[in-house]
Amino acid sequence: MSATLPTVSTPAEAPPEPRPRMFSATGIAGLALLSFLGALAVLGPILVPWTAADRDFEAFLQPPSANHPFGTTASGGDILVLTLLGLRRSLLIGLVVAVAATTIAALVGAFAGYFLGWVDRTLMWVTDLLLVIPAFLVVAVVSSGQDDWIALVVLLTAFMWMVTAKAVRGSTIVMRDREYVKAARFMGVPSHRIVLRHVVPNLASLLVADATVNVGAAILAETSLSYFGFGVVPPEVSLGSLIADGAPTALYAPWTFWWATGLLIALIVAVNLVGDDLRDRFDPALRASR
């Protein structure tokens, strides 16, 4: 009679943890909407048979029709092409301002946090000074005499980098004691190269998230200024200037107002969804609190 060997049960291997997704469902929805609006802004004006300078003298302030899907203005302009051009201009301003402001914030915050001392005190003094200046009033007064939208971009950039710079400074103070930074310093690497090659690249997640949020903030700032006549001026158009032009006729000719307003809302929602998702993804404290 043969003895039966006892069976030894081995614990089942734990299934591998799934790789975290880059975007959540809301982030993917925001990215899809943002991509659609970007494609619409780039390709839309090319595909529309009308231009911003064209006037249909047989269709003054007409509602949407087959010939003018978004209707016409009081002067016979095609609202579809004007809205698409306004979307393109607002999106371009938002992107340029966000990238420029985030770049300035990264450099100011990283150099202040790495060097500390008088460099930190000087840079943070300038940062705090700009934070207490009424930015909207200054930009409105200075840009009112400018006909070029590039001047508006410069002014918006000058007042949109301070909060991000303070966040970068705090992260840099922690990062300057990391082993790879100490090793680079021990090997004699110049301080500015350590900041640019080791500190700033390791803050990319924070910078990307804040840059995305800054796009929406810049678009809203440009829209507000243009609405009050201080931003983009004719012959250029933006969503803000179109909303301002359509506001007087919004009650009896709503098509002059609602298209630009709807695209502005969709654009801000899309940017905020992507920005919030990136911030939750890269900031463990925010992710754990939700």
C-alpha cells in the first residue's frame, strides 16, 4: 500500500497591478473636446466659403440658414467664420500666454528655491509686488492704446506667473537636497546648469498641470478684456469681442451672441477638465484627498 504524499498548497500569485491611466474618464472627455475645438479653430475658417471681410448685402441680421449656418451680423457678416476665427485667436492667446507664463514661473521659482539668500529675497519681492498690483486694471489701461494683440499677450504673461513660481520655489527647496542634485554639485556642475538640467525637468509634472490650467485663465482674461474693449480690437476678432458685439442684440437676435458664448464655455470646460485631471494625476496630496 503506497503512502500518499501530502500536498503543499502554494499561495496564488497576486495579479499584477494595472498600470495607472494617464487620464480618467473626465480627462479623456475634456481632451477629446479640446482636440475637437482645436481642429475646428485651425481647419474651420479654411473650409467655410465666407471670409471675415465678406458681406452678404441680401442677409442683414438673418437667423441661421443653409447659406449662413450661424446666421449673419447687422452688417451682413457670416457669424460662422467670425466665430471660428475668434475661437482660433482666443485659443492661440491662451496657449501662448500659458506657455510663456509657465516658463517664467519655472525659471524664477527654481532659481529662487535653489540659491535662496539674496536671490530668493529679490525674486520673491518682485513676485509679491506683482501679486498685489491690480492686474486687470493695469492691463486694461496699458493695452487700450495698443492695436496689436501681441502686446496683450505680453501684458497677460507679465501678470500670470507668480502663483506658479511660488509653488515651484517650494518644490525646489525640497529638491535641492536630493542625492542627484548633491552629486551634480559635488562634481562641480555650475549651479545654473543644475537648475536647468536637474531641477526644472523634474518639476515637469507640476509645470504641465499648471500650464494647462493657465490656458483657461488666460482665455478668460482675454475674453473679459476684449468684452470691455481693452483686448483684441478690429479687424481682429476673438470670442470676447464677438460676445461684446452680440450683447446688444442678444434678446431679439440671439444667434449673434450664443455661438461665441457656447464655444467659450465649451473651451473653458475642456481645458479645466484636462488641467484638473493632470493635477490630480501628478499631485499625490490632491489625489489622496478625493
